[in-house]
Amino acid sequence: MTNLVEKLKTNRTLSHQEFYELLSSDAFDSSLIKSADEIRRKIYGDDVYIRGLIEFTNYCKNNCYYCGIRCANANTKRYRLSKDEILDCCREGYELGFRTFVMQGGEDPYFTDERICDIVSSIRKEFPDCAITLSIGEKSYDSYLDYFKAGANRYLLRHETANDTLYNKLHPETMHLETRKQCLYDLKKIGYQVGSGFMVGAPFQTLDNIIEDLFFLSELQPDMIGIGPYITHKETPFAIYQSGSVELTVRLVAVLRHMFPYALIPSTTALGTLHPEGREMGLRAGANVVMPNLSPQKCRKLYDLYDNKISTGEEAAQSRALLEKRVEAAGYRVVTAIGNVKR
């Protein structure tokens, strides 16, 4: 058991069969998680970086079959934040000690490139010492370039799955894995710090599919990697399927820390939704980022990607002191810093 973990630590990869053996049971978990924590402490110490999440629109033109804000969900109450509301979120976040703002939303046609660039440049002007992250889906190369010139320097775009067949089962025929991958490579070419990732336990997903994701990430070499358990939503075609496994997700966080020692890896809200200690488990397995919510309280329950998403408590930026205590109880400390990827 130890030999397989050591091989992963040394080579930063394994064969398909070795990954399958590592991931298919909990036999390696103790040594795998211990080793992952040692790696992250060697590079990042006990620092945990905080990102202020601003969920600024839940309108989306896409109809992804797993997502609660899919365009076909007529039962979702839609909202958009104005530029002033977004800037107010940043101001509150800055006072709370946040130095990275993450603008996340559905692919909302209202937010044209011109509007996004105006918002980004305003944030950059008012908060020149902060990182600006966008997570707004698939765009053209020129759009990504415009956002970058306006002041955005990070972009999050999960590939969700690297397997074409599975991708087509999770998305309508208007969406294509090839397009998603091209977007990620465009972002890298422009100079963004790029984040990708995948769902764990999505309907129809196999362990072989997950291993494909690991190999794709090895090819992409992202700066940030976000994974989380798939969680069902009652207003989607996948409502009948079970949510993903917290244990497998945590195991994969530890694997990713071995494969990408320098990556920024969040311990996600989805982990905290499925397990009361989920985010702590993620941190102990090698994650080093948490993303509390800066969105107005009235909007947090409306950005319902999945059922029972936590929207009060430690995931709220205003509860930073409580979050810090939980992070400290897990053996780490929240730091006020942009938290660039170390090389």
C-alpha cells in the first residue's frame, strides 16, 4: 500500500490500473491523506487562502442536465446583481480581509463582454492589490482576452468530465467537450491562472472516467483544481440519481495534491453540504483554499446549483471568525493574501 502512494508521490502519476487500485477502496486512505498533507505543508505550510465568492447571476442559457439553474428550470427565481451591488460586495469583502474576488455566474447573455469588462475594470481600479477571478463559462478567445486586458487574472472553468460519451450524457447536444477543452487552452495561452476540475459521482460516471479526468488534468497542468461531489437537484432530469461520495472526493483531493503539489485546491461547499466536517476533511487531504460567500444574503439560496446547498453559517464571508476557528481546529490557519500559485 505504502509503495503505491510513494510511487505517486515520486512520479506524480500512476498507470491507469494503479490509479484504479488506489481509488477503488479505502485501503490506501490513511497513508495517502497523510502524505498529501505533508506535501501541502512543505510547500504552503498551514496557510489556507480565502476567496470571496460573488454569485452575481443565476440566469443561464445552458441546459446542463445536472444543474439547478439550467435554463429549462422554470421554478427557479432568477436574479442579477447590478454593477454597484457587485462593487459593494467587493468593498465589504475587502474590509473583511479578502484579497481575491471570484465572480461566478451562469452563462447569462445580459452580461455582455462590454458589461463584464466594465465591472472587472472598476474592481481593478478600486482594488489594485486584489486578484480578480471569473467563472462565467465558455467564451470566445477574444472575449477572454478582453476580460484579461480589463484586469481579470484568474479564470475557473471545470471541464466536468474528459470523456466524450459521458459529457454528452450530462449536457444537451448544443454543448461539446472539445469546445470546453479549447476554452481552457485559450485561457492558458492568454496568460490567466487557470482552474479546472470535475464532478465526482455524476450519473453514469465510472472510475475509469475519473481516471481519464486525472490524465487530462496532467495534460492541462492547471493552476487551480476544483472538484466536488455531484449533488442532485430536484428540478433536473437527474433528480432520481444518488449524490456522489464524500469519501471518494476526499481521496481524489489527496491524489490531486500528489499529482499537482503546487496547485491551489479548494475544499468545496459541496463537501460541506454532504458532510458537516466535509471541508475540514478536504483540508486535511491537501486542499488549501476555501471560498466563503460574499453575495447578498437574499441571493444565496437562489444560486441553487444543487439541493440543500448551505447558505448560512461558515460559508458566509461575514462569518469569517467562525470559519477561522473551524480551519484552526482542522490544523491550519486562514491568511489574508492573494495566494498565488507557488512554483
